[in-house]
Amino acid sequence: MLYINFSFFDLKHFFSTPIKFVKRATYLFAILFILMTTGCGSSRMQIATTPASEAQSGRVEINPRVETLMIRGSVAELVGDYRNALEAYQEARVYAPNAPALFLAIAQVYQKMNRFDTAMEMLKQGAAIDSSHIELLENLAFLYELKQENEAAIRTYKRLISITQVDIDYRVRLASLYLRSEENEKAIAEFEHIVKLGYATPDIWRPLGLLYVQEQRFDEAMQTLQSWIKESPDEEQGYIDVGEVFKAQNDKDGLIEWFEKTLDAHPEFEVVRSELQQLFLEAGDMNAAIALYEQAVARDSSAVTSIGQLALLYLEAGDTLSAKKMLAKLERSDLADPGQVGFLYLQAGDTLKAETLFEQIIEQRPDDWRSYYNRGQLSYFGSKWLDTIKYLSKAVEVNPKEPALWLMLSETYIRIDSLESAERSLRNALELAPDNKDANYMLGFILYQQQRADESVPYFEKAIEVDGNDFRAMGILASIYDGKGNYTISDSLYERALRLSPKNSVFNNNYGYSLSERGIRLEYANELVDRALEVEPENGSYLDTKGWVLYQLGDYQSALEYIQRSLQVRDSSAEVWEHLGDVHEKLGQYEEAIRAWRKAYQIDGTRKTLLEKLEQLENKPE
């Protein structure tokens, strides 16, 4: 019978965003073309119309017309008039066709217009004229990175390094490109070179140290990260990263000792304390975890984070009295969030205190939707559905643009079987967040529950599109397509759902029943229903499916036993009574078959096939 029951470090992205380089000269003129002067004392601005290599040697042609056009283009560019900027720069090229700065200026306008291919072509042409023009190469490298042409970007940065010799930015970019290409050793070499040049900073120590860890070069990792700590002794992240060296070596004792020493020197490090607490809890040492936060609270009695964590630990340890003492401290503090304190009281079992705090929050912040949301959550946890709806309705009134509110409100309506209200809330949620997988699944489920299966299909399909592992949606969608006779799709969905949730009794039963109804793959159908019965051995629908599979296999006596067991659990199913009649008929027990079919027709008079069966059997010759 068909049954419905409702990596260690991500170093590749450490420098994932290409740098837009800071230009080295004044915006309106120097970043767009090469400024030259005839002498140190001259104030006249001159435009290089030859490559920079020639300009630097003194062979510069001056053209006032180019200067005028460049000024016009830069002003147009400044105000966002890119068409006129391009027109001016292109006209300037008539008078200075080999000026690299013009190629750069035009490329930068195309970049602003998001026409990156054209910008790249202009930069390539400019670099062909002057292969040592730094800004051209910088912009070209940036575009290579943007288009993820890593090899070309690497070549360009290497060229820039050969020109500038010690430019650290380029080596950092090179390292990031090597990381993206998973060439860790080359990335390490670039960082090591920066260190040798004496330009190491925390931004260099950290990725180098973590790379060493990833490559299991632990001594070098420790030395590098310790260098970072020596340079920045108050930076907590350095100590945490040293901890990663111990973690990578599975040295829990060393890690605990390291964090304990760190806290002795820096008791203000909250993340280190949290990490150490977790280690104690993993080791089953609740007392050590509690002592850790008791020390923190003794050191600073106003530290609300430590007080709250200590309260949670006391609750976990079953020491409600000590927990409530900490909560009383929090309640008196101006720094504590009353909402968090309220939920802690709830965990401590003091519902009345929690309610009082949340009501106070509403009085203090009547225009803050979170006040009503938190109060609604409190009612939800207490299964007070009408109160939950009251507070959540107020929350959406104050802030109708928050999908989570509509989603929780719809779930509460489902709890009281108010499906129409739940549907309205879910449609509001999906209007705000159309790709929310839970909202799509829930709306599909509600429509399906209301026998609106065709309407539910796009929502289940959307849920699966957003999350390819949503076996819930797959299982129900499979049953819908099964009912339509589209078995190619339904079988595929059943198989996918069962790969993700192999012990799901509903899917195993429904798929098995579908196969038995079609009379195909009966041994597999028998395995499926056995899996379902392992989970729920007394489920009437599953027992009926088992009986029907055995019927199709020709084992009528065993089929009779399972179907009779099914009726002991639920005797109001016309389908099961009809199955019973079918089995009796195969066993030659005709009077029993007639009684079973008549019972089925009495329960469901729309099953016209029963009349045909009864007529054939009643008119059967003796």
C-alpha cells in the first residue's frame, strides 16, 4: 500500500581577489599618459608620444594637440562620459599612434565599461610598443587574473618583478596565483623570497606558516608562526594558528599545553579559551572546562561572554543552582543581551523568568521585530502555538521583509492544521526569497496534503534544484509521478532518494508497492518492503505492501498472513480489504473473497472494479 507520512585551510582563496593597483601619479594626467619635463626648473607639462624607453632617454616629441585631447578625455572620463572620453583618446592616437599611455587610457575606459576583452587587447598592443611600461603591465595582469588566465598573469607578474626587482605586491600576487593552481611549493618560494628581502609582515608570516602546515613541514611552520607572534604578540590569531600545527600532528596534549600557556600570558584571548574548553569537553573533562571559565569570571566579573558560557557549562553539568547564579549576574549587567539571558533561563527550566525578560524587551523595544520574534520562539519551544502565532504575526507586521519570520509563522500554522494560513505565509516567504529550499518544500508539502499534487510539483522541483540532496522532496515527487504513471521519472527519483536516505521506511515501502503494482522487479520490491518493516514492523500499510508483493510472487498463503496482520492494525482501508479478497480468491476461498470485497465496497463505493469481481465470482459455476 502506498504510504504518506507527512579542508583544513582554504589557502587557494587566501588572496582570491585580484588587486587593483594604486597608481603612481596624479589622477587626471599622469595615470593616463606619460608626463615629461624638459628640465628640473621647467613648469611646462609635456606629453610623450614615443615609447617610455625612448622618452626616458630624452627623445620625446611634444604635441600640444595631444595634450588638449588628453585633458578633454580625462575630464569626460572623470564625470562618467565614457563615449566622449574614448572619442578624445582615439583622436589623440591620430597624432601620437605609438604613445603607450594612450593605449592605457583607452583600456582603462573599456575596463570601466566592463568591456574587458577590448581593454585587454588595447593593453597588449600598448605593451608591444613598450614592454617595460609598468602601469600597462599591472592592468594587463589584473585582467588576466579577472579572466582566470593564471599562466598569462604569472608571466606578466614575473615581467613586472624583472623590471622593479623588489616590488612585494607582485610577489604576493604571484603566490596567490600559485595557490589557485595548487602549486604550493612555488607559492612558498615567493613568500620565502619576501621574507629574505626583509619585508615580512603578518600578512606574509601567516599564509607562509599555514602553507608549511599543509605541506607537513611542521618545524618551519612553527618557526614562521612564532616569528609572527614575536612581531605581533597581542594578535590572538597567531596563537590560534600555532595551535593548527599541533592539530595537524594530532598532538592534543601539546595543543592543550600551548593554549594553557597562551591564556596564562593573555587571559583576554576569548577564542583561545573557547578552543581550550572544547578540547576539555572532547576529553570528557567537564570540571576542567568549568574551571577555565570560573577563572575568567574571577578575573573579570563583568565579562558577559565568559559568564554566559559558564552558565551553559553549569547547565550541561546539571548544576542548575550555579547556572542561575550566573544568570542573575548577567541580568544585572548592562552589557548582556536580555534575549540571550532569556533563552539561558529557558534552558535552565525557568520558563516564567524567560517570559518576563522577553516581555520586558518588548516594552523596551516595541518597534524592533526581533523582540516579538524572540518571544514567539519562546512560545514555540513551549508548544504554545496560538501565542507563537500572535507574536510572530506582530513581528511580520513590524518587518514584513524578513523571510525567516514568514517561514516560522507558516510552520506554526501547520502545527494547528491551518493549511490555508500556512500557504499564505509561505507564499510571502517565497516572494522575498524564491530560492529558499525549505519554503519551497513546505509549500509543496502543504499543496500535496490538500490533494493539489499538480500545483505542488514546481515547488518540490525547485527545492531539489536548490539542494540536490533534498531526499524529502524527491520522495514525494516520486509518488506524484508514480501516480501519473510516469515511471521513468518516479523510479529515478525513488532511487536518488534512497541513495541519500537508504533506511527511509516511507520511500522503501512506496517504491516497493509501485513495483509490485506493475508486477516488475518483484524480488527487489520484496527487499524494499522488508527494509521498511525493519523500521516499522507493525505499520499497517507496510504489512499490506508485503502481502501484495508476496501475492504477485505467487506465495498466496504468506500473502494472506501479512494482509490479515495489516487489517488487525487498520481495518478501515478499502484497498487492504480488496487485497484480502484477491488473496482468498486465489486460494479458492470464494465465500471469504466475496465478504472481503463487499466490505471494501462498503468502505469505498467508488471502486467499480469491485463490482466486476463480485459479479464474476458470484456467477462462477459451482
